[in-house]
Amino acid sequence: MQGTLSYRHRVITDADVVFIRQLVAENPQCSRRRLSEKLCEAWNWVQPNGALRDMVCRGMMLMLHRRGLIELPPVRQIGRSSLSAGGGRDKPEAVSVEQTSLSMSLAELGPLEIRQVRRTPEEALFNSLLQQHHYLGYSQPVGEHLKYLVFARGRPIACAAWSSAPRHLGSRDRFIGWGAQARLANIRLLAYNTRFLILPWVRVPHLASHILGRMARTLSADWQQLYAHPIYFVETFIDPQRFAGTCYRAANWTVMGQTTGRGKAAPTRAVNRSIKQVLGYALVKDFRQRLSLPDSMAALPLAA
């Protein structure tokens, strides 16, 4: 193998390639997914919560396959039964909910209940509501992510999705002030608000900013419970041609800058997509200090 190969900052040696070839040869009955699981187990390639880094490993193996360095088995037909809610690539099935108008003040609306529904029976409802009512629809996140449903008066009124933050984001990285090594070590301590939806029949002033404030107080603990590490900083993108981002500003989020208008795999420096505003919010006061620490120290539990 000529040159040095790496994937997601993991260096792949000649010995690694030989090991993977042998693993494939010794397990001819295994699917690509099962092979990636076996490789994760052999390398002890796991997330902080102990779960296998299966998706990352599969991507690495596919890269090696495309370069002709290994030969993976053919892709097997995926049955619809395996594409369950929260884990599939088909569009979520429509779920009916009450759509009677809710137009009132926040005080009149009454208590809100915010539920983290990832890996729960209510995940299908979350996926369906985003697919039906968010202008971007629903897409299954890859990597660490949480899904929230907000209920009032016994019915869902809002959805919010959070996932792993983009690895490279110039305006954010300058705002935090961390170096390349600190970013590589601590990017997992950031979360990205990928979707935020107030259902269209809900018209309650200040509801969106109130929900953002409530989530800021619980997100890190929920992340810690599922992924064994906290979150110190959150971010989102706003398309200024569609939205003003008023609710984020009202919840004290900061405009950090804007995107370049180029995707992460763009072959040139030409703009190839709409330019977004980048907003961020710190969940702890000393986020810059924490995010600049070595990996072994950055993810200490949040202070009470």
C-alpha cells in the first residue's frame, strides 16, 4: 500500500489491511454489517459508552473496498422489516395526531413535558411529525443523536433533534478559539440542533425560545446518560432566506458567523449551496477552557 491511509483520523497500516482481508476470508457467510462489528470487536473500537463504532468502521471498510485494497461481500437485500422506526432509510409512516388549533399565551398553554424519545416507542411519532411538517422532512441521523418530543395538554406540539456537530466549521472554531488537536479530541462535546419544529397548528408566542431554554438545561445530562459524556456547547444553522432565527436570539444564542456555502467534500472553492448563519450557545460558562483541554480531562462531569 503506497502512502499513508487514514479514516476519521485513524491511521490504517498495511498490517491492518492484511488483518481485514483475513477477517473477510474467514467469515464468508457474514454480511458487511457483521464484518464491521467483528472488526470493531477485534480492535476494541468503541464509543465512550462502550457501543461499537459500527457505522464508522463500515465507512472505513467501504473506502478500502473502493480502493481495491479489500473485497467485501455483495450488499444484501434489506428487508422492510429491518427498517424499523428510528433505524431505517425509508420515509417514516404517517402517524395521525390531533390538529385542533392551539392559539394562546404560553401561560394559558400550561405545563410542558419534554421527552427524549430516541430508542423508545415514541420515536416513530417523532420521525413521522418531522417528515410531514418540517420543510426539510426527516432523515435518519448517523452517529450520536437525541430526539425530543414536547407535549402540552396531552398532545405533541413540537419536535427537536440534536446530533454530533460537524467536524470542521470555521466560524465556530474561531469563536471557541481551540486548536486543531483540541477540536479533534473534543468535537464530541458539541451538539448540533439539526431540526426544530413547532407544529403548524400551534401558535403560542415565545414558545420556541422557552423550549430552547428548557432543553439547554437537560441536554447534557441526557447525552451523558446515553453516550457517557457531557455536552458543553450547542450550535445550529439558519437559512436567512427562510428564517430570521428570532427564537434562538431570544434564547440568548450568539451569531458566530456564516458558512462558506461549500460542502465538506466540495472539489473547488466555488459556492455550491446556500450560505447559512451559524449560531451557538454555551451550556457551561468555561466552555472555551474545557474544550481546549486534552481529551482525558475535557469530559469531566459538569459542576453542580
